[in-house]
Amino acid sequence: MKKVFALLVLISVVFSAAAQSKKVRQVLSNTETIIHTIFGTKDSITLEKFFAKELVYEHSSGKVENRQQAISGIIHNQSKYEEDILPTPVSVVEKGDSIVTKKVFKAVEKKADGTTGQLNITIELIWIKENGDWKLIRRKATKNL
């Protein structure tokens, strides 16, 4: 009986770990997609797909936007970004029913007026399940020194 119980516990741990890593893999994929969309393609369909209804979108300047403001700001942003050649890893922390990812993003920003500047920020993304899909509920960017 003890062997059967131990086997059942082992099976549940294995299935739990497999489910957890699938969750994490999905959120990591979403994180890379959303960062690429924000700083690259600026595709409104992708933003609509990944942004939660109650999104809070905070810029490194401290400016805070809701979902529609963020989407409008991203798609109308005429800056082009050349990401640093050495991409940085994404850290992941599961907190209850949410997953938090953090990534340092370094790039050269080429503004529409022709000026350029260095962008060096940490982007924190909080993901939740909404209607069965992982959605971004909060984005916070902070400047790195």
C-alpha cells in the first residue's frame, strides 16, 4: 500500500512539474512576443490579443496608461529601436495565479525627428489567466542607471 501511495505522489509531482513548465514556457513566449511587438512591429492585433482588459501600462517616465491608451501610444510611436546585440535573459517568478517576468531591455532609439538616444530599462510584466489565455495585466518599465 505504501508503494502505491508513493507511486501516486510521484506521478502527481511529475504531472504538476510538467504543467508548470508548460505555463512558464507559454508566458516566456508571450513575453518575447509582446516586447518584440512594442519595440518592433507595433502590431495592434497582437497587442489586442495579449493585453488584458484591465491593463495598467507604466512607462519608465512614470506615465501610466490604460489598455486603449497604451495600444494607441504604441502603434503611433514612430521611434525605431535597435536592440542590443546581446539579448538579456528573462527572469520568471510564479505568484499565486499570476506569473511575473522581468527583462532588461537595451536599445538605441531612433526618434522620428532624427535624434537618437540610449534606452536601458527593466521591463516587469505581470501575466494572468483571462478567458483561458495568458494576458498582460501590468507592465512597468524602470530606467537602469
